[in-house]
Amino acid sequence: MANKYADGGPLKTFGWQLAKAFCAALVVVIYSRGMGAFGRGNLSVMLLYLQLTLMVSELIAGGALANLFAKFSVRRIAPSAHVFLFAVLLLGYVVGWFLWVVPNQGVLPLNLDHPKVIALNLLFMQGFFLGGLGIQYNYLQAKGLVHQRNQLQLLIEILKLLGLALCFEAMYGFIFPRHFASELVGTGDVIPDGQTFNYVHGFNELAILWVLVYASGIAWVYSMWKIWRRVGRLNWRPLWNPPREMFESGVLSQVGHILLFLLYRLPLWWVAAEYGGAEAGVLANALLMADTIWIFGNSFGTILHARVITGVLDDLKVGRMLSRYIWLSGMGTLVAIVAALCVPVDCYVWVFGDTFSGLKASFICISPAVFFLALSAPIGHYLHAQNRFVSLIVSYSSAVLVLALIWFCVDSLMGKLMGLNLAFLVLFLLNYLQVRHIVKTRGISFIVWRFARIRFAKK
């Protein structure tokens, strides 16, 4: 039956997401081994500020764009979304200039060659490309073209790998030998704690930002060309006459997305501020492992969302599909978590480098949170497709409040990370209570019980 849907079905979506996750994992392994925990942590914090800025830009329509594209013409939605994106990025640029560039000017003059100015310019360009891709992803989601969106996401990761290969070629001259590369090989500098030889000699945050801009820029141009061919030339006349829903449902939807983003990214900011860039880098990779495992919930949730907003399922079938997807997401996530916990610490060190010796311990602490979000993800996608944004805001804000209370009441880092588990449990329970009348609980109760047994057995 899956082949009658334009989205390609959950199995194909999962396959694309798995391929993307594999390439993304390779990218992060290269980041980690190249920069060390210190550089990885600094880069993660910079990109978090960019992500938060993009989320603010999506307050107009934003997460509700897919729903709006399904209801209105693209000619009425896309122009306003792009203008607001550019306006918020411009405001973020000004804020970054006065709160980040100027205070960290140092002895160098503030010109286009200043490292902070280069970084801010790259973040602005990356924000525009990623924001534009986000608008395009929502259009593809609304039209049921999930497979095309998945292909674009995989393309970006492949382009990142090519860009990283070019970085190392420029530094070391593997194919085309360079005099500069031979000089690097012969240096004997003392490497600071948490950093690496490559980081000290140029494979740093700026190099990665260049790679990200190149990858997302090419994907943005390619995606625009594909959509342009599909819908024709955009009519910019209705730019200042968008539908009211862009300002109503868009704000509520995006507030929920921002709260969810803060729920599993606030700990990274707090760790960077309290414990430094190296600890933040270790936690960033632990959260990346969580993101990779969440492909189960995100894949099934994406398909469910697309089929609900396109109206191809009746209420009975939606309930059955939601129950089945929660069960599949939970089981797949449980298997992935167990596999990750069985990997020895030395293996993580071998993959990510010596500066990530605490990675497995951090992941063990947050593994229950990974499981609870996997159960909650399909429910969240269903509620979003139903435009029940207020319900999602209540769930997300309650979980963020629980996280903040525990974080600032516990002294040890591991104890603080354990508080993340309770926050995601609260999120799952509050979301589940809203759909319990259409969800069969027998299978879900079984996987929750199995996960609890595994956790206590590990202890």
C-alpha cells in the first residue's frame, strides 16, 4: 500500500534518514578528530546561536508552513517567509556585531579580515541558506514529496564530506604536495588540553563554517531550481498580503519548536558556560548520538504528519498508524540504545579521539531521555498536523521547567544530565495523555517495561 503515496512510505524514508545519519556521523567524526573536544564544543555553541536565530525567523509561519502550503498557493506564502527570514538574520547580525565581535576584537582592527567578522559573515550566509532550505522542506512536506526532501538532506551531508576532504588536502597536500604542508608535518608545537594538532594549524571553527556554507549553498541553489521548475516563476505581487494564518498558527507552532529546541539544547549552553568548551564538545557528541538514534521517531512521525495534513487517512486509520509508529519508533530506538551501550569506551575513543573519553558516560546518563523522546516524537508530529499547537506548548514548557529546576538544584554534571531524563518523561506523558483515546497501549507498555529492565540490569 505504501507505493500509492508520493512520500515513498516509511521504509524508504527511514532508509534515506539512515543514509543521512551515516554521512552526518562521518562528518562529526571528522570534526571531532580534527578539532578535538574544545573546538567541537565552540563550534556547537556558535551553531546553536544560529539555530536559535533561525527559529525566531520562523515565528511568522515557521513550523506551520507545511500546513499553510497545503492550504494556500506557494506564491502567497514563500515571498513573505523569505523576507522575514532575511530581516531576522539582519537583526541577528547587528546583535552579534555589538555583543560578540566588538567585545572580542582584541588587538586586530575590525575589518573584513578579522576572524570574528569572517565568522559572523559566514554564520549570516549559512543562516540564509539553511532558512531558505527550511522553507523549501516545508513546501515539499506539504506536497507529499518527502523523498525529495530526504534526497536534499543527504546531498548536504555528502557535500560536507567533500568539503572536509578539500580542507585536509589544502593543509597536507595528499594529492598535490605543498611546501606549507611539509612545514606543518615538521612542527613540534605544544598542543593545549582538549585541542588537536589539526585545530592549532587551521582546521578550526572558521574552516568548518566555510564547508557548511559551501554545502548548504549548493543544496539551496539546486533545490530552488527543482521547485522553480515545479511551480513556475514566483509572483512577488502578494508579498505584503499573506494569509492571516501565517501570523496566528505560525507563532504558536514555532513557540513550541523553540521550546523543544531549548529542552535538549539548553544543557549544552549551560555546560559550556560552567565547565568549558571541552566538556561541551563531549556533550555535543552525546547529543549527536541521540539525534542519530531519533531517526526512528522522526522518520515515522514525518510520514504520519504528511499523510494527516494531505487528508489521505480517516480517523480510524490515523489512530492505528499512530499506535504502530509509536511502537516501531520505541522498539527501534531501544535496540539502537542497547547497541550503543554495548560498545566499549575504547571504541568511542578510537573513533572520536582521545579528547572524548567521557562520551559513553555522558550518553549513558541521557539514554532514557533518548528513549522517551522517541516515543513522544510520532505523537508530537500528529498533534502538529492537527494544529494543536497550544497543547504542544504546554507539554514542552512543562518539560523545560522541570529541566531548569533540576539543573540548578543539582551540583554534579552527571546529576544534571540525569535531570534531562525526567524532563523528557514529563514530555512523553503529557503528549500521550492527549492521544490516549486513539492509541493502543499494550505494545507501548511492553517496550517501556523492557527498557526499564535493561536500565536496571545495567546498574
